[in-house]
Amino acid sequence: MRRSSSNTVRALAAAALTVLALGVTAPAVAAPGGPVRGDARASAVADTVETVPVTVDTSNQAGWWRPLDVVDGVTYFAFNAPASTASKHEVHLASRGADGTWTEGCLRSTAGGACVTFTDDNGHNQPSIVVDGDGIIHAFVSMHNEQWNVFRSSAPGDVTSLVEATSSMPDLDAAITYPVTARGPDGDAWVLVRVGTDAQGRREGRLYRYDLDTGVWEREAVVAAATGYSFYPDDLEVDVDGRVHVLWEWGPFPADPARHLGSYATYDPSDGSFADVAGTALTGPITPTTPGSVVWRPFGPGEAIGSYTPALQTAKVALDGRALAGIVYRFVEADETAYDVRYASWGGGAWNDESLVDASALGSGVSTVAAIDATSVGGVDRVYAVLAVQVCGENRSQVVRLERETDGTSWTARTVGTDQLGQQRLRAETVDGTDVLYLSAPLSETTRGTVRYAAIPRAASAETGGTSLQDIVSGLRGEASGTNVALGATVSVSSSLRADTGGPLAVDGVCTDASRWISAVGDTAPTITAAWQAPTALAEVRVKSGYAGGVSTDSVLRDFTIEVRTGGAWVEVGRFDDNTAGTVTAPVDGLVVDAVRLLITDPSASATDVARVFEIEAIAAPATESARNDDVPG
């Protein structure tokens, strides 16, 4: 009889934490949300977001992957970690015990050997993992149309004991890409991949299964294949009855970033049969023209398999028990550049489709990221997505949670954690009434990144209320909640590079490369002063610097101070040394001010060593904050 993963791993979870423990319990931080109502405090649970105490490589980003598994209160994360060689990475795993302690280990060829390194390849060479019913961790890593790279833990639940197990796989000569994993209720492990059968003019989708009784991986089925097409795995789930739910999209052979014909089918391992969403039997391998209700996003007007737009890219499936709840996906309209987030569901006789995030409606520079997921429990649907905004030389992103009752017509938006520098990627899994999230911010520290753990309760949440997507975008833009009194101020500067890079461009409210004050070459200590007529109590001063087309850490202001003039005297409110941030903020705490200036001692780290300032913003204090200047020397 097959063993349940929940029964087996429970006894092993504590043991896994004793091996090479990091000894760090990451602090939990309540995510933004409404107040807890007095009658709900006893049972309400706040959202938890914590940064995992590990270092993440900039290549830790994909849309198809499953770098997350949760078994009996132990959370497993897989991630690309920096290697000692440029353009290479290691693959590490970290486990979080019930007490919040993290344990980290790397993949090795053999026990006791060095950590294995792989070539960076964003969107391809990333890890997927699955923990089988015996607690053994299986990792599928860094494959882009190449032979299997498979690792397995030597002990149940032990992230420090993974060694190469590639030879245990079938089809060793196959060219593998995009491994997506799942675990069945019997503890068997599954992986869906694209296989490059290029000699036949196609790349097909294959399903593999690890039988817990025999301890062997075997090819289970060819899910879909068609000459002239390439199969792109999106998601894989196994329901409570053991049926396998397969989600994919088609692209032209051999490959293309723009895909089409989003497809969904189920596979019954008891008899090897396929069915569409309506339960109609299908003949495998499935093709783009297989009759039935397989395709949930058919071709639209002007769309073909080779179209760059319209197109879809990345999708995830949500099950509610044994039933399909919906499919979240990204889609770009004809002649557009930004992908929207949409949601497809089965209406009993046809596929329904609705828009959740219209990127173009949110303003210029707004996009979604190829990082989405969906969950559903008890008729309540959730979608997780990432909004990104390009502003003032920086790309900042925010994870967003959208939620609705299944019988409702509108979705409520909330943020998850804080915004991050650069794009974010994610995965989600529902366990014991909580959505556990993997949040990767591979560029959050520019040359390396972070990964965060989030636990979002599905019931009795302390996070009440909601916000709008437009408000989230405004926050990412850094748009001031108060009045910017420096807008249109009188400006004087020590120098300008050219006539079209003068000081007034730093207070014109426009945040583009063409609207910056740039100091002259050779001005090693440039200054800029912005003054206005009416002295005003300020909350803070913001300085935005850099170059959207360059390396942000090189082009931003390096060493400088921010001073404000109050009562006729200059007072320092902020000092920045070795700065690498495109936007910095200095609190002013209600001082009554009529001017602000920057004293720059190191303009930048770029070869052309000049100051590049997009905007200086002086934000008025709220009316309720009392102004002060009594502590300023006369």
C-alpha cells in the first residue's frame, strides 16, 4: 500500500532541521492591510512575509517553474544561488521548519563533493522540486533543450543531502526543458516536461511518474505533440482522486516567446486516458486541432501560431478539491507591448474569460511580469500577480493578490509584502487553510537578489479591506501623497553638461532620460539649489537620479548631502555615501522650508563622472503636523 506523504514526513520534519541549520529565524512582518476589527482579534491571523536568510542569484527567475513544496508544516524552497564564476549559478534548497528556522544546502554530484554549477539562462535554467510520499526530495534543474539534470535527497526531508540521480531517469537521450512537478495523494511524484524531438519537426509534452512502491521513474504518457508546433508546459496538479490536470500552451516549432492556444486536459493514470474539461474522452497525444473543449484561449482575429501579438505567455491552474476552479494567464493584445492578466473558467458549456489587470489602462511604463499563480478553496478564488513600473531609471515591482467569492462579480486587490527593485517571480501552494508563497526578487540588491516566504491565511485574516490597482501603481511610482512644492521652483546649479540638461529639468515633474539635470564633465563637486517663494512645512525630500538606459548603480548619485533652508539657515537632513539607489528619501519632520539643495562630493561611479538628477521633490507635511523651526540657529 502506498504511504501518505503527510504520514511519512511528519516524523522526519524535525530531523531535517537539525542538519547544518542556519540558526536564523527570520522575522515575520505583517503585510499592508486594514486594521483588525475588535471582534475578530482572537481568531484573525495576519499575513506573514519574511525574507529567507539566503543569497539569490540574478538568474533566479522563471514563469513555468515550481520551486516550492510544503509537507506537514515544512516548506521547501529551491533557488539559483551565486557561483564563484561569472554567468554561472549553483542550485540551493532551503527548508523552513514549523519553528521558523531555515536550513540550507546545495546540489552536489556526490555526497561531500563541491556544489555543482550551471550556466545562467533566465527563463530556462531554473529549478522545480517535489517531495514524494517517503519525504525524498526530487529536484529538476537547469535544463534548456538538454539531457536530464536530476538530483535526489539521500535522507527524507534533508535539503543538505541532494546528490545527482540523473541516471535513474528514463529517456536519458531526450532534450528536456521546463520541468513542472506535482505530488499525488498516494505520494507518487510527477513531472511534466517539453522534449525536443526536433528530427520530427516538433517538441512534445511528456509526463513522467515516480512510483513510490517501486522507487522508479517511468515515462507515463506523451500528452501532446504536433508537427510544426512546440509544447510549453504551464502547470501540473494532481487532485484528491489522483487525476492529473495538465495545463500548457503552443508555440511554433522550434521555439518562440509568444505563445498561443492555451490548453487544458486531465489524465487518468488508472487507465491511461485523457479527457477535456467537459469529461469528453480525448485521443492522445493531443494536438492543437483535437476536437473537444481543450483550448481555453483560441486564436483571435489576426492571430496565428507565429504571431508575436496577440499572444499569451504563462498560465497557472487552480483546483477546488477535484474540480477546476479557473486558469490565470497573461495575454497581450494585437500591437500592444504590455501583457494583461486574465482569468478563464469553465461555464458548463463553454469557456468564460475575464480581464483582471489591464496594464495599458494603468498608465505608461506599467507591465505585468511572467509570474502568476491561482488558488481556490471553498469557492473563494485567488490570483497572485506582479505589477512592475518603470520610472526614473528604476524598475520596481509589487506582488498583488486578487480575490473574489466564486459567485461574485468583482475582485478585491491587496498587496503582498513590500515593493522590490526589479521584477519579481512567484509560486503559490495552499496547505491547511493557508496560501504559502515563494517570492523571488532576483535583482532586489542589483547584483544579487532575495527570496521571501509569505503565508496568507484563507480564512479569519487580519488583513481586511482592499485597495485599487491604480493606487498600487501610484505607490510604485513614488507619487507623493502630499504637494510637491519644489515643482517649478527657481533653480541654480554649479554647471550643466549642455543647454538641454539644465537645472530646471530637475523640478519639472517629468521623470525621463530626456528631462534630467546633468552636471558638466570636470565639475567634481556639483551643486543644485531649488527655491520657492512661500516657506512650507515639509514632510520629506526625495531625490531621483540615474539613467534608465544604463547600469543603475553606476549612474546614480554616489556621495551627497541634502540640505534645506529654514529661517535663513541651511540644515542637513540627509547624507548618502556609496549610494546605489535610484531614489532616496530624507525626512524633514515638519521644518518650515523655502529651499532645498544637493551638495555632491562624488557625482557617480560611471566612466562619465557627472551628476544625473531626474527630480528633486519637496513634499509638504500634512496639515495636522505642526511646523517647527525653533531649533534652527539664527
